[in-house]
Amino acid sequence: MTILDKIAENAQNHPRRTAYYYEKPAGGGYKGDGEPPCLKARSVSWGDLNEQSGRLAYYLDKSLGTNTPVVVYGHKDPLMLVCFLACVKSGRAYCPIDVSVPPKRVDAVIREVQPEVILATEELSLSYQQILFAEDIRKIIETAAGEAARERAVAARDVFYIIFTSGSTGVPKGVQITRDCLDHFIEWGLTLGNLPETEEGRVFLNQAPFSFDLSVMDLYLSLYSGGTIWALDREIQGNMRELAASLKRSQAAVWVSTPSFAELCLSDPSFGEALLPDLRAFLFCGETLANRTAQRLLEAFPRADVVNTYGPTESTVAVTGVTVTRELAKEENPLPVGKARKGTWIFIMDEKGNVLPEGESGEIVIAGDTVSAGYWQDPARTGASFGTMEIEGNTCRFYRTGDRGYRKGEQLFYCGRMDLQIKLHGYRIELEDIEQNIMKLPGIRRAAVLPVCRGGQVRSLSAFVAVEETPEDAFAESQRLREALKRFLPDYMIPKKFIFLESLPLTGNGKVDRRALGGNML
Ligand code: AMP
């Protein structure tokens, strides 16, 4: 059954069950260790989610002239989910943008997508005529004359969502995921972690913002299986005491996050089975799951499965998975990222595209029925990374990941990147994206951003900048650059340290010599 049919069925079977629950900090947010602000609960039941999204879809269908994707801006208000479903029910892809994305970058995405309408569930200070804000959206839902007909919804080959990821040119690239891809991912995703069936529906924890594809894992596994999504606000995630309290209230059964977030939680001694007695599965994706982290989780949650999954946004969240048992954690360090799901083929290739035998390391190439339709309106970048190949008599799409890895039996092992993409606290970043944005600032001639690594993990970023005039006060200048960058880049992409130089060292072919700057990346 397709995701939209399943949502309609779930809404009919248990209309009053909570589909989505979110605690919004009210009253100015957290200030250091001061008094926490009061929390305002915002939720939507299955019945309301289905009806409200149907009514908003009816409006979109009747009022918009084209099928261009709709940008949905906000954080974790339940209205976000209503908007996502309304878009696809009206036959349009949605493009989620989180509030953590600064205005200039929101603007860049909007210029790429050219949406006919923007649905903003939070304040957005951009001057577009076509923005509908929360109160407009609520009024539309109240007054719509009906719900969109089922046949208006996106078809199997239509794009369901577009998620923008960091792009090396400084302009983010929009990964288009079709409904088919999503349906195929969900079918496999529900088999991860061996979860027992429940009468009341399971609670899925949502950590990632909706502009990251990791959130697709919790949103759609919960929506397909009739569960409840417990969404963690970004401010709550930044306050250990409130985070632990929220986790306790959640009664979550399925945990979906980056390993970094679980490591943060493990630093709190109360993080264990007593806090989350119903927890049965940790589903990880997006960055290396350290063997030690898996072992600590297995100790703290003896009844939960720890599952490592791997995949890029370009192949719908994840395509390999493995349950990390105590035995596996003892045998393998680093841990494998798992075996390919049914419908996915993993090839390890050399630079010429030759398939390498087991044990040899090369580029991980993913082929199969969850590979994206390509980057939004970007044939050059699509052509460079995507293609088709014949597998068992069928034409399959493939994606060159830029990841390095090798196979051992059925298991895939990940061993880093072939380019300048990194993961910092679970966020995917192209270092050149930051460099391009630094070079937009006045007085900067050239920039090179390098990751600062400890224990095999990226801990922070340092920017080496060639400046027209060496600043007298390097600290003050760094602060100024960081402030200026906030207009272009989300906080997690802003380098912690700036090093000012007259010029950057170059390699023989004129590229910045990152090794000479102390980096171990190409
Ligand atoms: P994203 O598109 O944000 O999901 O990032 C995808 C990239 O994250 C992949 O191409 C890998 O470089 C990295 N990644 C994803 N899953 C894992 C994993 N389980 N272990 C190590 N790296 C991972």
C-alpha cells in the first residue's frame, strides 16, 4: 500500500490517536542555566491531520496554476506536517526549510525552486508576495469547501519532496525524491530493529530538522505504521535537563537520530532504560556509529536493538542496515554499515568505473529503486553523479556517492569521503560551500576551510583566509566575519577559528594546498 493510502487508512482506523506531538518552548527560550520557559504542547490527531491536509490540498489545487514544488518553512509545529501532506495530496512536491537556515540561504533555495506559493509556519522576514503564514493557512483549512480528491495526489513517479543539501559551488542542491522511492524505503525501513506490534501505535522520536532527510525516517515510518511522532524542539535539544525530561515524557519506542545526538545524551548519567523503558530500537544514520557508542547504548538499554544504517539523501535516507549485537561489536571495529536492502545494489568501483572485488576499497555506487530522480533543475550536477545501468534485465538508476568503502561478505564498510564533504555533529557540509560564502565577504581574497579532527571525528572547522589587509585585532575580525557569515550560512557551518594569511599555499596545479595548511584531506 502506498504511503498516502496508508495515512488515510490509519486516520480512519484511529482518528483520535495522536499523530504528532511537539513541545514548543514559549516565553523567549532558554537562557543559560536560568529558569526554563514554559512549554506549550502542540499536537495533531490522526483524524485532524488527514482532514486538515486534505482541506489545504483542496485550496492549493483550486488556487494554484502550476504544479511547481511548494516551499514549506518552519520548525516543528504540527502545521508543518499538515502542509507537507497537503502539498503531496494536491499533486505537488514539498521542499522543507528549517528555521535554522538563515534568510540569504532560504532566499537562495527559493530562487532555485521558484515556488508559486510558500507556506510559512513561523515568522519569515522575506518580501515575497506569495507567502501564506500560519494564520492564513489555518483560516484556509477552516473555510475550505472540501478536501482534495485522491486522484489529485502525486503519482508513483512524481516528486514527493525535495531536500536541499550543501553544494560545493556555494549554492545548495535540491535532491528530488519520488513517491516510489519513498514507498520503497518505507517498506524496508519498517523491518529495521525487529519491533513488536502494538495496539496503541509506537512513539517515534524525531530529532533531525525536517530539512534533513534523516527526519524522513521517523516521519514516514511513524505515518505508515500508525504511530505517534514525538518531535524534539531545537532549544530543548540544547538543554540537557529539559531534554532528559522531554525524553521521559515521550515514552518513545523508536529512536531515530544521528550517532552524535545519542553521544550527547550518553553524557547524561540518567540516560538509560529507566528514562525510556519502552525503547526498543535505535535507528542511526548519517555518520559513523562508533563501536564504543553502540556498546554503551547496548549496556544502557539492554532490551533495545541498535541499528546502523547508511545512505545519502540521494538514495532516500538509507540503503544498508545492520543490527549491532554485542557479538558484532566485539568482532568488528569499525562497525559495518550493513547489507543492502532488497531493491538496492551496492558496487565498489575504481576511478574508471570498474567493479572491484570483495575486500578492495573504492567508491560506493548505489543502484536501485530508491535512487533520486536527480538534482532539481541541475542537469550538469545530475549528470555528473547519476546514471542508469542494466541489472538483472532491468534498467536501474545509480548514484556515485563520493564515499569510500569496501565489502566483506554481504556487509558494507564505510571508510571516509573521496572529496571535501564532511559530517560535523551529523550535518552534511561541503567545505567548498563555506569557502564560497566566505569569499563573498569584503576584503577576503581566498579561503580554505579545514576540519579539525579528534578521535577520528570532525570536532570543529577552521578557516584559513587570505586577506587584503592583515587585521590588527584578529579576534575581533574573526567575530566580525562570523557575524557576517550568519546571513549566508546556518550556525553549524560557521568556522570556529579564523587564521589570517597574506596568501594561501598552492599546489603545483594552482589549487589550495590543504596538506600544507595542516589538513589531511585532499
Ligand atoms: P546525508 O545526505 O546528509 O544523509 O549524508 C550522506 C553521507 O553521510 C553519506 O554519503 C556518508 O558520507 C555519510 N553517512 C551516512 N550514513 C553513514 C554511516 N552509517 N556511517 C558513516 N557515514 C555515513
